[in-house]
Amino acid sequence: MTRASPPAPAPSAARSGLAWLAIGATLGALSVGLGAVGTHSLRAHLGARELELWRTAVRYLQVHALALVGVGLVRPDRRAVRRLVGAAGAFLSGGTLLFAGSVAGLALGGPRGLGAVAPAGGLLLIAGWLCLAAAAVAGLRRGPVSPDSGRDDDPPRPQGPSAPLR
């Protein structure tokens, strides 16, 4: 007995996944470039505290760029899971930009008010990780989709001679 494959994700879900993959890859490339700038250029111009802030910003950018690549590789087959994955991508990308951007700005001598932005970015990052966890749990909880179940979250259609014609 062979097991049926779950239905392919909707085309919009595939495009959304590619968008998160592109954003993650772009942030990853940016993190490598910013890490190189810190190592080769800023080291001579920043104090130890500022250089450590710069490294923290680059590290968070790198880690969350990889997380966004992972979000982009997820191909959920259910609408509710797709929404959670999309929310995870939005929270992770926004949180990364706010957190890493504000910490990098502080490292470069930006206004102290940037320090108040970092916690907001951190909260968005936490929300992104929690949405990703919820998407995984939601995907596991329902089990595989039957090929006869119709689209996404639709209930199974009746089968047999009394079933209405499609």
C-alpha cells in the first residue's frame, strides 16, 4: 500500500516562500559584508564596547537571515499553517531589521534613543520564533492531508454512489 503525497502548496504559498528565501539570503549576504567591514575597517575606529555591539548586530543578522531562509523553505499545505509561517517571516524580518539595525546604529555612535528600539525588535524576533513553532505544531497536530479532502482546510467530501457530482 502506497501513501498518497500531500497536495502541492498553492502557487501564492510557493511565491511567498521564495520571497522569504530571497529576503533571508539578502540579509545573509549583508551580514557577511557588515562582518567584514567590522573586522577590516571599523576595528581601528571603534572602542571595545562599540565593536562588541557591532558584532552582536552582525550575529543577530546572520542567525535570523538563516531563520528566514528556513521559513522560505517551508511549504505548508494548509491555510492556517501558511498564515503562521507568513507571520513568522514578517516578525523575523522586521525584528531583525529593528534589533540589528538599532544595535549597529549604537555601535556607530547613533543617538542613545536607538537603545529603546532594540527591545521592540527583540519582541518581534520572539514572536517570529513562536509563530514558527506554532506552525510546526499545527502541521503535526492535524496529520497528513488526504488527497480526497479537497482544498486546504475543507472537510472531506462524501464518497460513494450518493455523493454529489463535482
